[in-house]
Amino acid sequence: MMNRVVLVGRLTKDPELRYTPAGVAVATFTLAVNRTFTNQQGEREADFINCVVWRKPAENVANFLKKGSMAGVDGRVQTRNYEGNDGKRVYVTEIVAESVQFLEPRNSNGGGGNNYQSSNNNNNYNSGGNNFGQAPTNNGGFGQDQQQSQNQNYQSTNNDPFASDGKPIDISDDDLPF
């Protein structure tokens, strides 16, 4: 049997981080995922999908994602049930995330105010060794002066065999594999 879900969407509100009595972190959030088709008015509708993530990834989600952040979720569908206050059985279907990808850089202004501030001038978002959920630095780990000197030694080569030829490509429909 297979139970696998992959979603990409935006958070509808800030994640809620809680801890179980045993001290295990759990974060819940809702992901708005656009449908691939449009309605009669030409608008795309969205599905609002409840997600839950556990342990250290839950803490990372709570620390780095905010309302409007774009995220990718890889996980499984789970349905649980419990008895509500009125005595009726309540069923909850949610995505248990095994992996959550942060799909925007930390300094992105799009998506609901992800305005993270860097404390230094070379945009190193994390001076430690843990880069989980971190955007790569703009300079690839080099100081600005080192990057400029590297760019001076770099010669651009064009690897496109069809560039600047100026002639149309003559291909028969019989030569195409599809």
C-alpha cells in the first residue's frame, strides 16, 4: 500500500507550536494549495489542508515559517477520531509531514512579512553549522572582495551549439521521437 502526499502552498496563519506531556514538539498549520483548474469565473480555487509536523522539524517550522510563507510538505494522510464535548465522534483528516521545505529565502519580502534581519553585512544568515531552513548566502560563502576577484578570472564560454548560428533548424516530423 502507498500513502504519500506532496503539497506546495502558502500558510494561512502562523504555525502553532505545542509540546506533549512527554516534551515532544508538535506544530500544526494550514496550507492553502491552489487547484490546477479554474472555476466558471476563471478564478483558481484553493484547498485548505491541515498539516502536523513533529519533533525538531516542528520547532523549525514554528521558528522560520509565518503566515503567507510558501512551503513544500512531503508526508502522508492520516485520519484520527475522538469523542467531542457533545458525545459525538469527531473525525479529523490531516497531513502528517515527514519533511517541510521552506521555499522562500529568509529575506524575502513576499508572502506575509517574512522580513528576517541579518545582523551582519555579508548576508550570512547563520554563523553556526546548522543550516536547516536557511537560505544560502548571496555570495556562496565568500567575502565580497574574494567573489569579485574570482569573477575577474572567470571567462564566459557559450556551450550552446545552436547559439548565434542565424540559420533555421531543419527537422522533419519523422525525426522527432514523439
